[in-house]
Amino acid sequence: SRMEWQPDEQGLQQVLQLLKDSQSPNTVTQRAVQQKLEQLNQFPDFNNYLIFVLTRLRTEDEPTRSLSGLILKNNVKAHYQNFPQAVADFVKQECLNNIGDPSPLIRATIGILITTIASKGELQTWPELLPQLCNLLNSEDYNTCEGSFGALQKICEDSSELLDSDALNRPLNIMIPKFLQFFKHCSPKIRSHAIACVNQFIIGRAQALMDNIDTFIESLFALAADEDSEVRKNVCRALVMLLEVRIDRLIPHMHSIIQYMLQRTQDPDENVALEACEFWLTLAEQPICKEMLSGHLVQLTPILVNGMKYSEIDIILLKGDVEEDEAVPDSDQDIKPRFHKSRTVTLQHEGGEGEDEEDIEDDDDDDDDTLSDWNLRKCSAAALDVLANVFRDELLPHLLPLLKGLLFHPDWVIKESGILVLGAIAEGCMQGMVPYLPELIPHLIQCLCDKKALVRSIACWTLSRYAHWVVSQPPDSYLKPLMTELLKRILDGNKRVQEAACSAFATLEEEACTELVPYLSFILDTLVFAFGKYQHKNLLILYDAIGTLADSVGHHLNQPEYIQKLMPPLIAKWNELKDEDKDLFPLLECLSSVATALQSGFLPYCEPVYQRCVTLVQKTLAQAMMYNQHPDQYEAPDKDFMIVALDLLSGLAEGLGGHVEQLVARSNIMTLLFQCMQDTMPEVRQSSFALLGDLTKACFLHVKPCIAEFMPILGLNLNPEFISVCNNATWAIGEISMQMAITIGRLGYVCPQEVAPQLQHFIRPWCTSLRNIRDNEEKDSAFRGICVMIGVNPAGVVQDFIFFCDAVASWVNPKNDLRDMFYKILHGFKDQVGEENWQQFSEQFPPLLKERLSACYGV
């Protein structure tokens, strides 16, 4: 056999020094370490030194050895394809030989290293890996068995799909039966690994697991009462996933599974309780939920309610005892990335609401989303919410007796959980709650002034869930007191309360719409005052509340007094933010709503806003071009900047109407739009088509020269795979066709001699386009033109006269002289063809059309 690699003593010392330095907190030292690492990576056998320290250098302390392995792992991630064969082989062999190191930390590090090599597409080129790891499971030595299982579990997590494919000759056929044997192992750590490995294959319904499904389920039941919490957690997780993919196999045992899960949802270990609580969430989505659970509601309800209390650790993390923190600046990680919702035109332009298919966000219990993202409290609340939607008012007999005790409890933690319960059931149990609301809503409004911030914030959320009912009552009873208190909470000294109040107020605005008009002055004073008070995170929510207000009250906002209050702080923020700042997104969305609402009232502010939007689009397109040409030298742009800017331009076009014309005239927006309409990202195209439609309505003059170029692109996007893109493209085509029809009609009015001879070529599409718009000046002038042309060339309309009749009938009340023109043409046609022919002709009319023409024009 060839000579085994040995480290050079001086090289080894150098590597050890590097490992020591990299544990230093000093940033200068850290930078030196990075440089040194880059140098050493030029030497191929540097990686041999790293693995040597990890697996052989038992004289060193464990953290140093583990660190050596983690640096090696990063090298594997970045440069594995450049490792010489001998180095790769040495690393692999050392990993397998030392997977049973006595130190749990070293075993785990080797496991991570093995998985990283495997995930570099190396499972195929390391054929001995899986068989050897499976073999090592049989070792008498606990460390070897545990280390191999640890590595196998990571491989199963990372590569579950690959393991269940033909690429590796279906190793699962051997692995799964093998794992199942270890469910009975005497070590809890090993039992836990074994279940975790099999669990990776449930959701994908791996064939090898399906073939052994009954053994698997029996083995899980055997572990139900295991004393180890990690084992219990994995058993619960398995049952929850089986509920999703193999409920047929669980149904025969469902009664005892439910009993088991009721116990586990109260497990002393919160991680186990959380996994078990997921069971109720998943069960609620199954059609058999109602029949399986109705007998158990009496036990389940108090358990879920109990899980909705804040745990002590939550209260500490949430700083539940800190009442005033509004002066503490936000840290960046407090602020979640937000996603801009692109503009969809569907029906909103016809006055209907057309924002359906994109509302995937659910706002359930987002009262404490900055904390550890998912916990028993949230899971219990979500479960109660979905169960309330399944059982509706049948849930109330189990809940109401509990609620009384909670809502008036002297301990704030219990009272708080009662308010959360009330909010969680709002959607599902609304009908049954109505009789209690006249008493509960005032109590909740009082809770808005509680001395505990966490009680005030949950009261905001719960009240927002009942906003629909509040708005349906006479305003003085509940809406006015609720609004008064919520506005005070918007100015609360506690940031969490500010956030909850702002979100709740936005919901109230959506429900109340123009009911808010009498209070506008008071509302705006509060929102504007909050501008000076809020830290970073809540400012973003404040923009949303202002935008929603504008959407809800519309043109009622267009009063000099209101504009004076609202616009200066918005424009001040607008000037403060740089073009690269993501805070522009919510501000641009907010301004888009404000511009649409204010209409001509926005004119004094439109110029700089318009210019900046065009600049944002231009910058993003330029950056995308640079990136496409030299992806190694340039960053990919964040296209959200462009999407949000296009949407604000739409808002301006919609709000300002014809006034937007001079802005468009002085910019290259049509050229930019041509590029945006061809962008690879669907959301960019979606917003471009919305803007094109809005510009077509506002200033067709500038769209007209581009139509020949634009129409083919619109046609390409009539693809229902991207439903919103397709909707907006269709809408834009419709708007353009309408304007073209109107243009033809007007041309015919000015120079009928030139246009009338073409009448038979366009009369039919012209009539079908124009019958769809409401009476207005544009429609009036277009119809006058058509009537004049029919006078010049009556023969041009004969073939399609029924379409003309239909278009005439689409008028609700034309001006008198236009009505006379219609009368003359209809009677002229009737006289010309004669009574008998007219009867035959009008037999083809739909009943409604026949009625209209007879009533309005006596034909």
C-alpha cells in the first residue's frame, strides 16, 4: 500500500496558530486570518492538515479541532471540485474511520463534513459511503453507532429525494428496514436518530417506506410513552406527517391517537407539546376532522386555551415588564423583509374589488411575530382558529364557560390569553358570538387602557377581528369609542402596542370606508403626530395605515385642510430616503394610494414624485443590463424598486387623469415601459401593463405612436399561466381598443369624406368596443362621428346593422341632439328595407335590445 500522508511539523504549527487566531474577538486579527486562509488554500494539502487536526490531534482541545473541521467544511463547499484526488480520498477515509470519536462535538463535526461532501453531488461518486455508515450502525461501540446515525440523519435531511431515486440503486430498500430495527435500541439518542431518519421520507411518500408502513406505525405506537423527550417529539412529528399523507392507515387507530395527542399537547417539554399541537392544525384540514373530533372537544378546548398563555420565557424575551420603549431605536433584525404586492387591475377600475388570487398572506395572530417565530402559544391559537372554522358555533358551549373566567382574571397573563382566545375564534364563531358582543366590545375597549403593554397590544388585535361587526352597528355605540381609543394607542409609549394599534386601525379603515369621513381631521392629526414619534419598524406600518385610509375614503381626502396636514411629512420622508433604500417601497405604495385618492389635489406634489419614479425604473433597467452582460462584475438589481415605481406611476395616472400628460411629455417613460413590458419577471410585466392601461386612459396621445410595437407584446402575455399578468394585459388591450375606436369616431366627425368609405371594415369591432363604456364625453363625440359617416356612406353599415343597434342601446341617456341622430338612422333603415324585412330583422334581437329600441326610439 502507498505511503500514508504525514503532516510536516512546521506546517502543522502554522495551521494550529491560525486556528487559535481565528478564535480571537479582535477584528484586525480576524481580517489577518481571512487573508492567511486565502493564502493557505493555494496549497492543495492544506485540507489534509485540517482533517488531521480534526480526526487525529487528540492532544488539542475540542473547540479547536471542531473549528478545523468547520473550516474544512467551508473549503469543501467552495472548492471541492479542485481538491486533488489523493486529498479528497484522504479526507473521506479519515471521516469514515473516525465517525465514532469519543467526543460528541467531534462526531457531530465529522457528520457535518460527510454530509457536505455528499451534498456536493458526491453521493454518486462515493458509493461506499452509505453501505459503510449502515454497517457501522451494528458496531458494539456506542460512539460509532451514534456518530454514524448522526451522519445518516443529516444525509437523509439533505438528500431525501436523491436517496429515493434510481440514481443510487434505491438504497432505501435496505436503509428503511434497518432504521426500523433501531426503534427498539436501548439508547434514547439512537432511537431518536432512527425515527428522525425515517421521518424524512414520509412527506415524499418514499416507496420503501410505504412498503413498510404498518411496521412503522406499530413501532411508533410502541414508543408512545418513551421517557426521552426527543423521542416523543419525533413520534409526534411522524404522526402529524402521516396524518397528511397516509390518514387511511391512521383512521383505525384514530381514537387512541387523539387520546395520545391530547396528553402530548400538555407535555412538560414545550418542544414536544408544540409538535403535538401541530396535530390539531393538520387534522382540521382533513375532511374527517368533524366526525373524529366532536367527541373530544370537551377535552381539547381547555388544553388549547391553556397553551395560549405566554410562557415565562416569552414574557422575558418580549420584555413584558418594559412599558415605555418608544425612544429605543430598532435594530435591523427587528424588521422583516416585506413583499410588495404588484398592482392588479382586474375589476377595481369598474368599481368592483378584484384582488383575490394574491391574498395568500394570513394575518392570524400576528400580534407577536418578532419573537421566536413559532411557539406553543401561536400554534394553539392557530389550531383554535381553524377548529372554530370547522365546528363554528358548536365550539362555543365548550369555550364560553372558560372565557368568563379568563377575561376578568386578576392575573394579566391569564386575562391576556382570554383576549387572544376571543380573537382566535372571531372568524369561525362570529354568528354565535353576536349576542355577547354588546357586552364584550366595551370590555375590550377598556382593555386598550390596561397598564400592561402586552394586554393593550392583544386587545388591539382582537378588536380588529371584530371590526366588521363594530362597523355594522350605529357609529356612536362602538365605532366612535373604539376609534378614539385606538388612535390613543397609535401614540402609545410602547412600540409593540403602537404596531398592534396601527395594524388594527388599518383593518378598521378597510371595514369602515367612508364611515370614517366625519373623523378625518382627528385621524390625520394622530397619524401625522405618530410620524415624529415612531422608530423605523413602526414607520413602515404607519405608511400602510395612511395608504389604507386613502383607499378607504377616496376623494373625500381631497380637502385643502387634509392635504395640508398629510403631505408635508410624507414629502419630507420622501426627500430623506435615498434611491437605494428599501424603505421607499412602503412609502411609494402609500403615495400611490394617496395620489389616487387626492386626484387633482396631488398636483402640487406630482412633479418630483413622477421624476423620481422614472429615475428608479431607469436605474433598475440599467443595472439589470449591466448584470446580464457581466454577472461576475455586477450585482443583480432588486426589481422591487422598479415594480413599486411603476405602480406609483399608475396611481398618478389614475389620480391626475389628463393632468399627467405634460409629465409624460417631458420624460422617456414610453421607452422605459417598452423595456419593462418585456422583462423576464412576471411582476414587472404585470405592473407595466397596469401602467400602460392607466396611461391609455389618461393621455392616449402618448400611447398612440407606440401601439404597433406594444400590441404584439401584449398578445404574447395573454397566457393564463400567469393569471395577473394575463388579466392586466387583457385590460390594457381593452383600454387601447376603446381609445382607438374613440379616435376613429372623432376622425370621422372632423373629416367624414375621408374616413366614411372605410366604414364596413371597422364598424363591427367599433360597435363592440364602444358598447362597453359608460356614457361620457368621449363616447358622445365618437358616436357623433359614426352617425355623420353613416350619413355619408349608409351602405357601409348594412351588413353589421345589428351591432350598431346594440351600440345605440348601450346609451343610458344620450344628449337630445345625439338621440335625434340615432332616431333618424334607425327609422331611415327601417323605411328603406320595409316593414316586413324589418320584422324579420328585429326577430334576431335579444329581448332586452328589442325592448330598449322600441321604448327609446319607437322602432
